[in-house]
Amino acid sequence: MDTDIIFAAVCAAAVLIMVLYYIRRERRLRAFLFGSLTGLAALFILNRYGESFNTWLPLNAMSVCGSTVLGVPFVIFLVILKIV
């Protein structure tokens, strides 16, 4: 199997899990906004100051959309992938 297909399937599953999580929350909008803002903040901080820690992450469509939907765990996952 092609790795791009596996990666896309894992990302789709993660997005589905997060959408289900946000739907089941009592305050859906607040939970989504908090997760999105913290994820984007973590991504922008690593983009701005990551060079000093050798964990610089580029701002592209995938990283911004992923950190918006999935939050800080996505940014941590990107850092782990960058290190390995």
C-alpha cells in the first residue's frame, strides 16, 4: 500500500474522531474554538521560535488545517515526525 494513502486514511480517521468529540460536547463551539486556538498558537510558536530547538515547523495548508481541527496533539505529532 502506498504511504500517502495510509497517511490520508489516518488523517481522515483523526478528523472524524475529533468531529464526533466536538459534536458530543455540551458547549460545542467553545470546545472547538479552544482546541483550534491552542493548536494554532502552538503551531505559530513552533514556527517562530522552533529553530532554536531544532523543531521548526513550516506553515502550509496541511499543518494549519490539521492544527485547527485536531489542536495541540496534531502539533505534537508533527514534532515527533520531524524528530524521527
